[in-house]
Amino acid sequence: MGERIRVGDVMTRDFVHMSPDSTALECAKTMMKKRVGSLVVKEGDKLHGIITEKDLVWAMTKKPDKLKEIRAKDILTRKIITISPEATIHQALDKMNRKKLRRLPVVNNKRIVGYVTLKDIVKFMPDLFEESREFERIREESEKMKKSQSASEGTFHENICEECGNFDILEKIDGRMICESCRDEM
């Protein structure tokens, strides 16, 4: 069933957005008022980035007395991964999983037309979430077995990946210590 359901079918068309010149405080107040964990920063149909709760916490800890001065354009996530409204929700989930994201702006002809989150997909297909949780449990057990085997063989190298910065089991590839996820993307 999920192969036929498109991102455009489940995305939020009336997403919460702010302008790049909005202050961090305005963004935080809007997120609280609308009860959302992120918002889109755009001008017209041009996507500038996304601001998440994490971005606001960063701004609050770095410059707590300047929230009225910090602009959205200064704290937004600029490197944005987008998806087409024609993509299937399985393609969206795959992209979110590979890139470790929970939300994707939906872009068509270089214009932002919507916003899709894991929550949108789970609301639309709750059984998919249950399957995913079971798969995650199996993967966790598999990872534990792999770590245990590596530890017993003495080849266990757990540290920060030089490619993505995540703490994981590493292997040496082309002279760099890289995690399994980054190795698979090469």
C-alpha cells in the first residue's frame, strides 16, 4: 500500500513558516503557539532553511540575552535535504532514515509546496510504525551481536566517525576511520 502513497498525499500544505529576518524569540514563540517542533524559513516560495527546537536551544545557550537580536537566517539549518511531492512515503522514510532526519521540506520546481514529518507518515500509516519498531529491535540485537563478536576477536574499534561525526563502530577505509553507514554511502 505504501508504494502507491505519495508524499504529496500526506504532507502538510499549511506548514508553519517565518521570514529569514524574524528573530529567534519570534520563532520560539510561534513554535510554542502552533505546538510544532520546527518551522520553515522562507521568502515567498524560496526555501532558506529550517529552524528546529535544537537550533533555538543552541541560540539560547550561546547568547541568552540576545534572542530579540538573533535572526532566523543566523541560526537556521542551511544544508537542507528535500523531497518531491511525487516521491512515495517509503522513499521519504528511506531518505529520513539514511540522513537521520525527522522532517523534509517538499519542493516542486524549486518552490516549497509542503512539509512532511515522520509524525505525518505515522498518523497516515500507524501499522508502518509498528513494523519499523520491530525491525529496529531486530537491528539493535544484530548490532549487539556484531559488537560482541568484534570485542571477542579484538577488532572492536568504537569512536567518532571521521565522515559523519557519529559515535559508532568504525573500520579503516582509505586510511580513515569510518562507520558502517558512511561506508555504505561510498
